[in-house]
Amino acid sequence: INSIWTDSSDELWVLTYWGVYRVNTQDVNDFERFNFTSLYSGNSAHTLRGNAWNDIYFTGSTGDIWHFNGNTFYLISSVESTNYSSLNVSGNTISCVGENWANARGSVIIMNAQ
């Protein structure tokens, strides 16, 4: 498990190397797996945050920022050679912090979600 996030007492979102899981907190055997390995294959996803169950973001070792709109994940930004280790989502503002492994410098991105 790389990251967890919730917006209610009924479900918990769990980010792992193999996918994102929406878990019913009342019955942990009741879960849904969103497989993003075809999009994010071979890379490590680090952080999952959001505003609501249909407005979730995750990022990781490739500099990609992904958004889940309640139906599917899609790429919204990519910064080559950047390993994002932290993510914050507040309304329409997304903030990521990490390191650019090509030049060993810190990297910060603050953007408005569309």
C-alpha cells in the first residue's frame, strides 16, 4: 500500500503498485479495483488524494499526474524525470513536490485542475 484517502466514512481509496481500490469500510470484502497498469506499467505510484469519489488524483515516479473522474483515469500532466513523492488537492488546485532525478534538484508543481 502506497497511499490511502477517503472522503466519507463509507469508502476508503487505496493506492498500490497494481491499481487503485475503492473499499467499502463496512465490509472489506466489498471492493472495486481500478486497474491502471496498462497506463502506468512499470512505474511506482506514490500518492493518492482527491476532493470526492469522482475527483481523485494520483502521481508517482514518472512525473505523471493522473485524474479519476468517476469512470476512468486519464493523464493530465507529465514532467519528465520527476519523482513526485507528495500530492495535495484542494478544490481546483493541485500541488506536487518531488525530485527531478535527472539533475538531482527539487521539483514543485502547482496547477489548476480543468
